[in-house]
Amino acid sequence: MERSSLARVLAALAMPALLATGCADPDQELAVAAQAALVGTPKSSLIGCAGVPDRSASAGGKEFLTYSRRGLESVPRGQTVMVDGYDRKGRHVVRPRQVTVFDLRERACEATFTLGERGVEQVVYGEGASPAQCAAVVRACMAPAAP
């Protein structure tokens, strides 16, 4: 295979990965990474970074700390509307205009931390919640250490 052909093939194979990373959601990545990174975190450290849980329970020698976050997000989208006015000759006209409108969406997350003898054993996000919606719960616990 020619060198330039090989380069084109490799570029074509790498393109989907490059496009996917360009569209990645940092909140989603943070929340997914936290599910592994926070394993082993002591309870005192978890409460120090995530705060006091909204609910807690104990069963079978395990402790469950649940954090809830709710909020609204504003999502912009383009929409065509009809605008009436007058042209240069004074005639009444109706023209389409592209405007930005905002939809409000509720963001809700419940993150439950299972703790055992050695700290956090598991982080589970509530059924139906996107991990991105739970980023607010774990963000402070994933902050980089100060130099």
C-alpha cells in the first residue's frame, strides 16, 4: 500500500474517534469517571466534599448515602416565526425571521454511595437519570489536588 493511501486509511479510521471526543459532554465524563475514582474514599472525605446527604440508610453492614440535585436548564434552539411589518413602499408584509427561543428542562439526579468498611464501594446514579445530571453531586469530590 502506498504511503499516502495508508495515511488516508488511517485518517479515515481515526475520524470517528476525533469527532466523538469533540462532541463529548464534560459533565457526563466527570460523573462516569467519579463512579470509579471515588471507590475507596472514606466517609468523612465524602461528606467533606459532597456535603451532608439528603438521606441515609443502613442494611446488611453497608451504609447508603443518597444525594439529590434538582434544577432547570435553559436549552436554546432556533425557530422560524412570522413577523409582520412594512416594506420601503409602505406595503404591509409578513416575513419569516429566525429567532432563538429557550426551552426549560428539568435536571434531576439521585446519586447513592454505598459504603463499607473501606469507604465508598459503589456509586450509582438513579434510574432514568443521565450521569451528566449527577455531575453537580460529585464535582467537588473530583477537584484536582492543590500543588
